[in-house]
Amino acid sequence: MHDTHCHLGFMTNGEEVAADALAAGTMLFANTVTPDEWREMRARFGAFENVVVGFGMHPWWVGEQWALAEELEREAPDVIGEVGLDFGRRHAGTAELQLSVFETIARWAGEAGGKLLSLHSVHAAAETLEALERTGALESCRCVFHWFTGPSDLLKRAVLAGCYFSVGPRMVATGKGREYVKAIPVGQLLLETDAPPEQGQRYSYAELRAELETAADAIASIKGADALEIVEQTSRKLLGNDAREGS
């Protein structure tokens, strides 16, 4: 089982978790929330062949970073995450800035092509898809919606566009989430934890594994036991050598 969306940098013992995951054969897509964290994470986890570190600019942190275009050109990351839009009540006040930042990233990725993106989208599924379409990223990159909660018509639109969807225990705990798992083709499903629950806490690989198993069991019950082999193959395809070398 592979975790296609977690936050190793939020764990005080991230190296321990990464090492235990490596021993168990688990790949981890470690998302970051700012370019500064991305650089720190690359240094911390560069020796772990099972860890892919994403270049992040989370919508909750958009006010802290400005020179993104220059940074992207200079660093040229192949793996990007966590990025996206959050127009929920707590963060709607920065919606215009969020969109500007996200479009900068998506446009760069779309023009470069071949990038892997892990996407945050809260109350902004339409805007996220439209930005990906406008910038060419939807067509030229591999786009993964992390914990998709948008309306069903936009889910269908994202599925038809070839997007992937990372599914965690909190998603399958809801009726809507399970219905979405049923609607998404198995070849576009991935596992995630979004761990840890809070920033700056100690975590364990056993906890991460348990969360992956909860999501995997739900997928198997909905799509059939054979689905997990396909999910594993898709995860390996997305998080393989090319992704690790460019993270």
C-alpha cells in the first residue's frame, strides 16, 4: 500500500516513519505547504528512495510566498503538491490571491508538461478545474484530486478529463465519499492518509498503515478485492523512479 498524500514534514519523527515505510515497501508522496518547506523536506528525506517530495504552495499559506514564477523556473520540480484553492468560509478572503498563485503554478506546469500535481480543492472544484484547463495543466500533467468533495457533476468532469483521486479514511467514512469511490474508475483511484492529523506531532508508520488499510478495505468492498492490485499499480506508475528523481 502506498500513501499518495501525506505530510511527513508535520511529523516530529518523520524520518522514523519514512524508514519504517521503506522497510515495509510503502512509497510516500510527502506534500509540502510552501517552497521553503519543500527545500527543507528534500534535505531531510533525500536519502529515502521511497519518499517523493512535492513542491507545495498550499492555499492556506499563499500570503507567505511571492516569487513563485522565478522559483519554479529555477527549481523546475517534477512533483508538485500540495497546491490548489480553498474558498471555504475561513479562507475565502484570500480567494483572489489564491487563484493568482495557483494559476502561476498550473501555467508553469502546463507549459512544462509531464508534472504530477496533488490538488487541494475546497468549495472550489469548478475554479480548480477551470484553472487547470486554461493553463493546459489538465491536458499535459497528471492531476490528482486529494480528498475530492466537490459536486457530482464536477467529479464526472474531472474523471472524464483523466484526473486521479486519492482516497483516505475520512472520505470513505461518508456516504458521499463512498458513492464517489463507486463512480470513479478503479484505474483512477489512489490511497492517501493526509497524515498526521495535526502539525508538529509524533506519528507512527503503524498509524499510517492502519489508515491506508481502512481506505483500502472500503475500496475493496465497493469495487472488489481485485481493485487493490490496480490501485497499487497506478500508485507505482505515478510515484516511480521518474517522480522520485525529480522531487
